[in-house]
Amino acid sequence: MNVGYSPVTYNPSCEHEDEFNKMQDFTNPAGPEDTKEPLPNGGPQADDVPPSTPLNHTSIQMDDVDKSPDDEKKDLDEPDDFQAKCWKQIDNVTADWIELAKDNEALLKRIFWGILLVLYLAYLIHISVRDVQEASIMLVLTALAVIVFVYVTIRDYHGDTIWAKFCKPSLNFVQIVWKYGKWIFFLICLAGIAVGLYLLTKGNPEQLISAGGLLVFILFTYIFSKHPRHVKWRPVVWGLVLQFILGIFILRTDIGFNIFQWLGDVTRDFLDFSDAGAKFVFGADTYTAHFFAFKVLPVVIYFSAVISVFYHLGIMQIVITKIAWLMQNTMKTTASESLNAAGNIFIGQTEAPLLIRPLIKDMTKSELHAVMTGGFATIAGSVLGAYISFGISPSHLLSASVMSAPAALAISKLFYPETKKSSTKTVDQIELPKSEHRNIIEAASYGAYTAVPLALNIAGNLIAFLALLAFLNGLLGYLGGLAGVPELSFEWICSYVFMPVAFLMGVDPQDCREVARLVGIKTFVNEFFAYEELSTLISNRVNGLEPSLSVRSEVVTTYALCGFSNFGAVGVQLGGISSLAPEKRQDLGELALRALTAGCIACFMTACVAGVLYDENAYDAGMGFMNNATSS
């Protein structure tokens, strides 16, 4: 076989002569001297040239040069050994499986979730058979998940049809009837309230005092309203209606009490897990010695991390939005007010405004007043554990927070009515911001990180305001001492000033002075110390010591103290909310004292509702829990 030389290769006149000569210089090991004589025309035959000669080497290189780009790529892609062939085969199989999975993605998802569901149901049945009481939490969560799943499924697949055929026509009919028959409806409601009060207070005339106190607080708020002519009564009426509905459910039904008792126990156990971090950081033997700094503030950080995780998962947005939707559609409050009030049920006065952070800068003064009032009228889960540890009933604390939310909106709209147009009319117009975190761990870490300055802000403001209060008490004590009244102080004064308030809430007459003192401590110091004093009075009653309160007075006082409406909290709110909207700092300062007053009144109204609905005999006979709840 002849080596395939082309005549063009050796023709000196060929246009490829330069390329060939360069190739010869590169491939000829003998050097330039051996290539001076030209090769004869026609070139040597392959049979005459040994395989090791430069000419043969050149011919092989020329074969490579003559290869097309596709051939070269094929040579590069061709595996050089067995391992490369194996990996190439694995890649091909993997690609086929990936393509198959993409083509059947929906089916694979159904199979995956079906397997998980079967495993979960097997687990749920197993733990229920072992101990249904211990499995109650999982059963409740499963029931809630099923309800949510059914609701979402119906909404997504049949929501438009249901709305068009049933909801919309019904709503239009109600609007037409409401336009002409709302006054009849109001008269029916008033008659129903009168009959209900008679049935609830029959045989217990002291409960009527609480009902009268409720009317007095509403009248007081209206008289001192910022714009009495602009008051819209719908938020006020519906706020009271929601309060009574919640109160009847919680205080007058077995299922309502059991639900809130269970929620209280779960919340208490859940918040106790913050002790693990506090013990590690501050020491297991010493962290409770500085209770507020090392016990309460770590709960703030822990709870903030949990809220951040819930927010990342979208749970908080759903729950708060639904509650806000209910409040807005019944009370006709704005979206931002309703969202904040709903948030205050679960989180504190500085955390709830984070839900509406983008809206604060555009809020009217009335809306800002509602936000601040909601914070003053409720407590936060972060300090709930501390109050429970004192022996205060967790079910009453939770129910007080829930009942105070609509009361706060009602009193806020009565005390500072809206005179401007809000930029956010409905909850549907607000899309709560979604989490920007990549996973749960990052969300929890960010929640803890953001809570650190919040905890420091709370501690700093408390130090400042309590120090100022101590200075004023010292000054009053000095002035009182000169007049022969050394015990003169804000608390001493409040024990007289707030005595009518205690009576109007339905406190037993012999306990009014002591309860008024607790209200004064709560208002001018904070609710933390007030609940600590209340726990001492509860313990005294259980042990037969004095001073003490009756069980009814203890329950009413528990509701009256359940709120951050104190002068120390004013600093907390000003620091927290103004950091979210610095341009509103001046408005917040102007509204602070009025909002504080509204928050106090909202707590008093909640106590009045509890006083109307609470019947010690009914509890002892039907749901004998009160002694355990108040003496734990």
C-alpha cells in the first residue's frame, strides 16, 4: 500500500509550499541542514521509506492535518479507557432517568405525598392507640390541617362558582336589606343584649355593675374624643359584639374553656423551652436571679426566632390575614389597623407593627393611634410565660388578649376618629411581604438577630422610665413626709384615684382599694409587678392569709391587668415604632398619652365583659376549674 502523498505537496510552485516547508522544519529531527535539497518530483514510495524516517513521520502528521474538525472532535470524545466508558454510560443512564422523571413529575409527586400520608396516618393511629391524651396535640393539628386542605381545595377548584352563584347574590341581598332595615337590626340587637344581660345576671346583681361600668367607659371615651362629630359607631358596636361573642364562648361554654385551657398549657410548655438557651448562656444556677434580664428577655429572642420561622413558612400571614379580614368586614376598620390588631393577639407591641412595616409611613394619625392602642391593650407571648409562672391562669391571659383586640379597635376609633382617607382600604389590597430567607435555619437565625436590639431597646426604656418614676416617688415621699404623709407615692394616690374604676369593673366592694392599687402599679410601673402582687394575693387566699381577694375579684383583675398600658411601655412603643418610620416620630409622640389612655380603657372594658359573663357558681358546678386555675 502506498502512502497517499499528493503531488501538490511536493510541487515548489504549489500555493501550499510555505505550509509544507514549515511542517518539514517542525517534523524533521535532522535539522534544517538535511532539508536544503528539494525532494524529487513525485516523492519517494512508501515501500522505500522505513517507518522511523522523518518522511514517514511527516506523512502521519499530514494525515492528521487533513482530518476534518468533526473527525478531530470525534477523536477527543472517544473514551481512552474503560473507566471513561463506564462514566459515559452512567451519564447517559442518568440523563434518561432525569428525562423520565420530568415527563412523569406530577405522578411522582402524588406517589411521594401518598407514601408520606400513609406513613403519617400509621404514626397517628399508633400514638392515639398508645395514649390518646398525649396525642391530643397531634390530633388537633391534624384536624386543622384537614380543614385548611379542604378549604383551599374548594376555594381553588370551586371558589369562583360558589362566589358567583351563592356568595355574591347573598351579599347583594344583605346590602339591600341592610340599607333599609339596619335600624330594625340594631333594635333587635339591643333587645337581645337586654334579654341576655337579664339571663346572665339573674341572681347575681353584682354582674350588672360590670355592665353599667362598660357603658360609663364608652361614654367617657366619647366625651373626650378628639373629633366627636366624626365618630362612626359601627366599629364601636361590632367591637363590643365580638367581645361578647368571644367572652361567652370562652367563659360560658365547656368547649370554649377547654380549648383555651389547652392552648394555655401548650403555650406555657412551649415558652419554657427558652430556658435551655438562657441556662447555657447565663448559667443554670444564676439565670433566674435576674429574672427580667435573664428569663424574660431571652423569651423575647426565642419567640422572635419562632415567629420568623412561622413567617418564612407563611403560617403567620395566613392566620393574621384571616383574623384581620373578619375584623375589617365587621368593624369596617382599615387594613393596616386590622392587621396590627390581629397581630397583637399573638405578638407584642413592638413585633406586631413589623407586619405592616411598609405601610406605617403612609398612615393617618387615627391609624397610628389604633396601632399604639392595640399594643397597649394586649400582652405578648414573650412575657406570657412569666405571668403564668406567677400562678396566673394561662387560659384567662389568652382569652383576655383575644377579647381586647376588638375592644382596642373600638375604643381607638371612638377616642380618635378617622378624618382622612386611608391609603389601604381592604386587607386584600395588602400583600404581606414573603420571607426572603433560603431555609428555616436562616429564618430562625435572622429572627434571633433582629430580636437582640429589640430586647436591648425594651431593657433601656424600662431602665429610664422606672428610674424617672422612682425619682418622682422619692420627691412625693419627701413632700408627703413634710406634711406627715410619708407613704405618699403614685401607687398610693392611684389606690384612691382608681377605686371607682375597680368598682365599675365589677370588683367586690371590699376589694376595690386593693385592686385599684394593682391598677395603679400596672399603669405607672408595669403589669409585670402588678401580676406579681396579684399572685401574692392569690396565694394568700389559698392559704387563708390576708390581704387577699375574692375569686371574682381575682378574675376581673386578671383581665384588667392584661395589657402593656403603662408609662414604661410608652417608651418601648416610641422606640420600636419610630425606628420603623422615623418620619412619624413627632406624630407618635403626640399620640402617645392618648393611646395609653385608650389602651387602659380597652383593658377595663374587657374586665367589664368578664365581670358580666363570669359566674362563680356556674364554674364550680359545671366546670370546676377556678380554684385550680387561680391557685396554680
